Amino acid sequence: MAQNIKDFSRLCIHTVTTKPWNLGLAASRYAAAGVSGITVWRQALDGYALNEARRIINNSGLRAVSLCRGGFFPAVNRKEREKAIEDNLDAIDAAAAIGAPLVILVCGSSPYQSLETSRGQILEGIIRILPYAEQCGIRMAIEPLHPMYADSRSAINTLKQANDMCDKIDSDYVGVAIDVYHLWWDDELEREIRRSGKNNKIFAFHVSDWLSPTQDMLNDRGLMGDGCIPIRRIRGWVEAAGFDGFHEVEIFSTKHWNRNQDEFLQDILKAYWENV
Amino acid sequence: MAQNIKDFSRLCIHTVTTKPWNLGLAASRYAAAGVSGITVWRQALDGYALNEARRIINNSGLRAVSLCRGGFFPAVNRKEREKAIEDNLDAIDAAAAIGAPLVILVCGSSPYQSLETSRGQILEGIIRILPYAEQCGIRMAIEPLHPMYADSRSAINTLKQANDMCDKIDSDYVGVAIDVYHLWWDDELEREIRRSGKNNKIFAFHVSDWLSPTQDMLNDRGLMGDGCIPIRRIRGWVEAAGFDGFHEVEIFSTKHWNRNQDEFLQDILKAYWENV
């Protein structure tokens, strides 16, 4: 089991976690609370020039950990797939512009074609954007999503599949994002984390909790400790596999978004020490 | 790919699919429509003496395919686990009483303990009730449930896990129920179906569809063809693995429950030929 955490030097928060705050507010509040990193969702960049966003992050003292999110490669229609490529190149540009070294890929899926076809299009898409990512010095992390999103958000639903895809792509610029919310149920998780680690592929580690019961498939994630995910145990596996990066808090929660976000942030800090 | 179906000789409907109908109504309507089998949910037995239920089914001419459901073995508390054992013995009694040769096991899970602990309790529970099931001549099918139910309804979430558990138990009376809704996303499904078949473990095959988007984690299943599951392809795998039993329609859907059930039944018949 991993040791208790006693500081915030590896704590990163995703802007979507405190969705009511704009980028400026999120950056200043996170920094004031002692948080060390920020992962920027693209919606949080709306209304900001990219150099302005970079300045806000730099001035806050936070590390820009990653940009969320690229991906969504699969589509029945070729033109839509081309649009997705464009959008991913934009994501790489945005990451470079704000100083984030990593783009998280929510790979996408389509209910109108087979999962195999979608996986082929994901592979194709990543290979298409890879030269540009390398040129910009931006790494990309394939994030396997929970199987309940297999119809629409990701045809990559286990860490094994993400590792397999990394093997096929075989680039130092492509790794995986391990999110406990998506993967906690999988009895092959520990083994696949070891495999990711051995290949130096663990690019990101995301935490939140699975509430029981869960009321909504998208926006009812829990604060760490409020659900049933053995978060610390999984952190232990990730760290045993050599990961020493940020612990990123990524909570989509209508309930928490409707709260006072300063109070919510204090709860995150407490939950981070107690349950991550 | 499996051949088109041209009759209803292997069509079975779960009473929960037409939840507004009581057992008598369901049996008579299914039979009148040409359906061949009925899987009886225990709620459908409420208000009936078991011998009365048996008579209703016999008189309808339907085959009693299975009883849904036993299981729910895991609990933190020992007394609750003992209650679950009792309940499973009751389920075996009920199956025998109504003439159903099979009990479907929704194995259960608990958010208050690890999945490994829950899986251990499931194994223990099945082994506990197995002698009685054998004595009554009732088989039991472990039904792996979608990973979105791992916190509460089943710690068995892939066909691989169900097959592994069958290997451990090693009884002719314990096999698996393959439900496309729970398993369609898994890229190891075809391989594991072959494995189930080789061991003569495919005891049941359930169909419905995954709607995209899905509005509710429990009660928003689709009619076959209304979602994204490659049902016929999976039926092909199941039949190639030697299964020649019923195709059981199991749809939990608030939307369809709110419709005229006779019209819904007609839609099921149509969807069965077109999309199973």
C-alpha cells in the first residue's frame, strides 16, 4: 500500500472539477490553496487568448500538467474524421501555447460502426497527428474509458487495450492516462499497470471516486473516499510501476458544481490526504 | 454470421420485459403470439402459489426456461450472507416448483469491501448451495454483469471471470449466462464464448440492446436493433460454440413499460427476426 500523502507537491486539479470557475479564478484559487498543478480543459480556454492563458498559469506558479482533451477520432463519415484530425492538431497547438507537455486523448467511438472499426480509426488518427505532436514536443496519453462509454466516448475501455495500442504505435510520445474511475473494476488492472510502467508509458494518473449508487453516467463522480474505489491501493500499483508524476483530481459532478467552489476545494484537499 | 431466424421456436421472453403484466397475462400473451419460452422473474411469482404458477405455465404451453434470479451473495455482515444463502435455496425451490431447470445468478457485490472479497464470497456461496441444486436437479448460471454494476450488483463483470469461476467450481450444474447487454464491449468476448462452449458451460443467452445515449443505468435498455450491440454477430459466436438453447429477450425499460404491452410484444417479435 502506498504511503500517506503529506503535502500538495504532486496534487493537480482539472479545471473541469471546478467548472463554475473560469481559468483565472481556478488558477488563483488552486495556487492560493497550495495545489501544485493544473490540467486545463479546453472549455476553460474559451474567451482567453492562448498567450493570455499561458500568462495566467505562469503567474499563478502552477505547473500546466496536461490539456484535456484531444481524441474523438472515430466517425462513419470521412469528413468528420478529417475534422477530428484538425481538432487534434489544434489541441496540440493549444497545449504547446499554454505550456502543457501532454494532451489527454479521449479516443472516441461511434454507435454506428463496430468497435473494431472505431479502434482502427483511433490508431489511424493517432498515427496521423503523431509527427506534429513530436515536432511540437507534446506527448499524448491514451485514456481508456469505462465500458459504459464504449458506444460513444471511447472504444478503448481497458488498460490492456491502451497498452496494446501503445505497443502498435511504439513512440516515446504516446503513453496512457490511468484514471481510477474508469478502470477500478478490472481484475487485470494491476498487471496492466505493471506493463505500462515497464514500458515507461504511465503519462498521467487521474483520481475521483465511484459513488454507490451512481445517479448519472456522466456527472456523478465522487470526491475521493466517498465511493468504493480502492484509490490508495491503485496509487500504490502506479507508483510501484515507476510513476512519480501528478495525482490529478478530475471530478465531474453536478452536485459539487452546484456548491460553493471554495468549500469544495477545501474538501478536495482533505480528501486528497485522507484517501489518495 | 448467424443465419436469419424464421420462427419463434427458440424465442423466450423474460417476464420483467413486460413488467406491467402479471404471470398469467404474460404467459397467455406470449403463448398467443407464438413465443416458445418464458423466463420467470421472482417478482412475477408474487401473489401466486408456486403450484398455481406451474399450472399457468404448463397450460400456456410455454417452456419454463429459467428463474431470475438468485445470487447477491456478498455482504460485509455474516448474517446477511447467511440470509442470501437461504434466499438462494428458496430460488432453487421455486425453480423446481415451477418446472424451470435453471436459476440465473446475479452474483452481487458490495461497495464496502474489495471486489476480491466479494468474489470470494460469491464462490463460497455457490459452493454452499450447489449440493441442494444438484439434489433438486436445478442448474445455475453465473451471469457476468456490465462493469457499471461492479459496486453493487455483481463483482463478476467479464465472461472470463465467470468462466474462471466455473473452472474453480467444476460442476455440471454451474455454467454461464451470456447477456449481450453486459458483455458486448469486451474484446475478449468471442474467445471467452468459445471457451464457455468448449466446456459446455453456455446455459443461457440473453438479448436486448445498448441505446446511445443511454439515459439510465438500469432501466433504459433498448429493443434489439435500436442500439449499437452486434447481436447477430454475438449469436453467431454463441451458436458456433455449440449453444442451441433459447434466445431470451430481457429488456428493462421504463419507456417500454409505459407503452401498451401488446404493441411492445409485437415490436419484440419483429425485432427478434430482424436483429437477433
